[in-house]
Amino acid sequence: MQFFFYCRDKAGTGDLRRKLLKDHWAFMRRYADAMIARGPTMSADGKTLFAVNTPDNRLEAFQVTPAGLIAKGSVLVGIEPVAVAVVLASRQQTSLERSVVVVA
């Protein structure tokens, strides 16, 4: 049986989210091979939101502003992408030097 969870943080929990983020992803990596989908992913600097557009087979990028999201671009990525993740390409890179990975 497959499950899909889409969760949003409760208002005012940003500091706690940042504190637990490393432990959260260490836990989630154990299940990476079993994940069938992932929600939108924020860039390390918090300025860009990446999301898959499954029906159109695209990765969408949005600029995050105080007023909301601004569409910045779209890339054709393959058949029915289900996940996007911003990951370190190597241990030598800083947190701002990341790669975007799309799973189709």
C-alpha cells in the first residue's frame, strides 16, 4: 500500500524547524528508495522554491518574496517527475553550492 503525505509547518515554528532540519533529513534518507513523491523543496538560501509539475513533465522554479511566489522558469525533465530535492553534490561543497535533483 502506498501513502502520500503533504505536510505544512504550524505558524511560528520556523526556529524549531531549522533546529531539527538536519536530524529530520538524516531520518528521511533511510527511506529515500521507498519514497514515491516529495513536496516542493526550498533552496538553501530560502530565495527559490522548486516544485515538480507532474502533468506537464517539468521542474518549476519560483522566486520567494514577501508578497508571494514569482515564476522564474521551467525545465522539461522527463516523464511524470514525482520528486525534487536540493542536495550536496560532494562533501567539500558549502551549503550554498548545491545541485537540484529531479526524480522521474
